[in-house]
Amino acid sequence: MKISTKNSLLFNLTSILLIISCMFITTPPKTSAKASTKTPDHDLPQYFSSSSPLNTIIKFNNHSSSSPQNKYLLPTFGTDCSVWSRACSEEILKIATKPENVKWIKSLRRKIHENPELAFEEHDTSKLIRKELDELEVSYRFPLAKTGIRAVIGTGQPPFVAIRADMDALPIQEAVEWEHKSRNAGKMHACGHDAHVAMLVGAARILKARQRHLKGTVILLFQPAEEAGNGAKRMIGDGALEDVEAIFAMHITHLLPTSVIGSRSGPLLAGCGFFKAVITGGQGRDAVLAASAAVISLQGIVSRESNPLDSQVVSVTFLNSGDDLDVIPNRVEFGGTLRAFSNTNFHQLLKRIEEVIVAQAKVYQCWGTVDFFRNADTMYPPMVNDNNMYEHMKKSTVDLVGPTNFQVVQPVMGAEDFSFYSEVIPAAFFYIGIKNETLGSVHSPHSPHFMIDEDALPVGAATHAAIAERYLHDRDISIS
Ligand SMILES: [Zn+2]
Ligand SMILES: [Zn+2]
């Protein structure tokens, strides 16, 4: 995820402070889950104890228990999920929270964290994922977009629904001292993509165990180069979305408590682009004056032309005319970034930035040009959640973790290349909290101090699996 430069609309902190994360995972019930159509007298799956104290974090008990014969497939569960009931969500959560699965998913994430790889260099990460998929006997296509993987679980027949994780790390030196600190100097999983991969492989494990319930096909996309290089665009070009009719993705956030899920319908993340202008003068024409007028006029685009209730940003972040104190330079360069929450506004910003710079240069008898780096993979469309996909995600999540563990969040000015998928098919993007003040997982992504509360991992895996399985289920109902 690209971090915003300024003017961020942060989550509504007041509402976040009011979040009540009041559940401990308790010992799994001794009786096996049975199909139930009656409305439970509490609003949480039975793994969550509503009597637990407020504001505590969901925790998992790591003590070992006897492993089933086949470690990936559960002992028989009686629930018939042809009619969806809470018992189906409970079974998904129960697989995810089995002590051996919790231990495994944390250990997978740690392996990836120790060996961070930058955009399109995720060779070891990709190999590790394929090894896990091989063990699960999950088939996949490789490579897409150089290191990407398209795994398949289910009937192989329509409908097809996709869930996606990004695999790349950042060029940051990790400052967190812990046993599984990055072993690659200057590289770090500082945006949680290690956790995203672990949660998607975790979902593969759950979905494989529940294969007989799948009423269609789940596609799991492991994507390279989210942070740089538009990996999503390359994945689409290599056929990642073939036959797929809907897609979901999750990102960790330090703004929500551990395992709390958050999202919203409509605009969630901004479209993002960059520009660089060159103004040339010469022969008594002052390029510095022209550039200064252009920079000031650019501020008017957002403050005077855009709808104040529809946030946009144009920021000039550099200006360079050399360092000669004695001569008026005949060339000035400046540039910056632009953000908007709709494609219409984004393209209007592109148009107006160019018009303003070229026209202001002309006022001072100079010549202005603007480059938006259109071919350099630096432009991201806005992430706008499809309302139906958002409602499906919310319904599946609330059923899984309970309504108090779901939050509607505000849009932020960050950007995310998942938006490329959302331009092709209906999509929903959502967050999972990793904030735990006791652990210290409170730093923003892209900080060298960034860390996560790994207790979110099993919940994230279960959330992915529940959303995908239930999508196929509900789609089946709507067709029949
Ligand atoms: Zn990021
Ligand atoms: Zn990210």
C-alpha cells in the first residue's frame, strides 16, 4: 500500500477508540458443531466468549493437541452447509484456530519475514508458497507476472471467485530487534505483505479441508510488486482474472485492534499519480517567476474547483532551479503528487494540472511541459469497493467474528494496486487490525519499527476462506 503524503482522512479515531474487542478465544467446544438454523442468543460464534473483559485482544492457545490423521483435513464435521448457518462460519474458524494451524501460520509468516524480497524479486517467497500448495495438493499456475501464482481450489467449474495477497517487501532497514528480524540488509516486510501471504496460504488450507462444500472455484492470487511496478496490472495481463467474476483482498492495519475487520462501501483508497513539470525561459524571460506562479495556481485546483466534500490532493513536493545566486536560470523543474477518490476526479486533476502549468508558463512568455509518467507504472486508480461485494464481505465477516469486531472505516488518501482488479470485475478491499499496545504493534506501515500482532493471522485466514466459500454458496442460491 502506498502511504499518503498529506491531507489524509484518517479513520475516525473516535469510533476506533470505542471499538470493543471483548473476546477471548476459548477452548474449542467439546461437542462437535451441528447444523443450526435457530438464532443464537448471542451475536458471536461460540469460540468467542461474550463474558470476557472489554478491550482485550483475541488470543490463541498454542498448546498442542492430538493431530488428526491427515493434518490438513479435519475430522468429520456434521454441518450441512447447503443452507448456510453460523455453524459453517464456526467450522471455518475452528479449522483456523486449531493449535497446530495457529503455530504453522505464525511460523510461515516468520519465515517470509526473515527473507524479504523486493518487487518482482519474490523468488524464495514464491517457492515457499508453491511448496505449501504442493503439500496441500492444491494445483496452481506459475509464473504470472514473473513470480506470481494462481492457485485453484474447488470444482474447477463456475462461478469463480478470487482472493489475493501481495508478496513484496520494502527497501527499508528493519529497526525491530526480534528473533525473526529481516536477514536481508536494507529490506523489510514493513507493510505486512508477509502476513498477507501467510493468511492466504492459511485460507488455502481451510478451503482444501472444506473442498466438498465449495459450489464453484476459488482462485488464490499471490501477486508480486504491489509497492512498486504495478504487479496487479501484470497479473491481469497474464490471465489472473480468467473466468473470475469477483475478487477480495485484505490489508493489515495498525489503526484497528487485533483481528478487528474494517472496510466501507464505495471509495476506500485514493487514485494516485505523480507529475513533473519543466518550465523553460531564456532571453530575459524568468522561468522562476513562471514556475512560482504555476505552483501557486495549482493550489487553486483543489481549493476552488473541486467539491469540498469529495477530497482531492495536489501537492508540489520539489522545485529545482539550480543554485546559481547570480543568474536567472532558464530552466526550472518541479513536481509532486495528486490523489482523488474517483476516476472522473482523478482524470480531471490530470487535465487541470497540465492546463494550469502550461498556461502560467505562457503568461510569463515561457514554455511549460508536464510529464505524468504514464508508462512508468506509477499511476494507480482509486480503490472503490463495489457495494454488493462490500455487503457480502461484511455479512461473511460479521457472521465469523461477530458484529462488534467489524468497523466501518473512513477513506484514506493512501493507494493500493488492488484497484486495478477492481477496474475489471466487482471487488472489495478490507482491513484486519494488528494493533496491540502491549506488544507494541502500533507503528504505521512503511516504518522501520513496524510490527504486527500475529494473533490476527488465523482470523485473517478464516475471513478469506469464509468470504470465498460463502460467495460461491450465495451465488449458487441466487442461480437456482
Ligand atoms: Zn505498503
Ligand atoms: Zn501494503
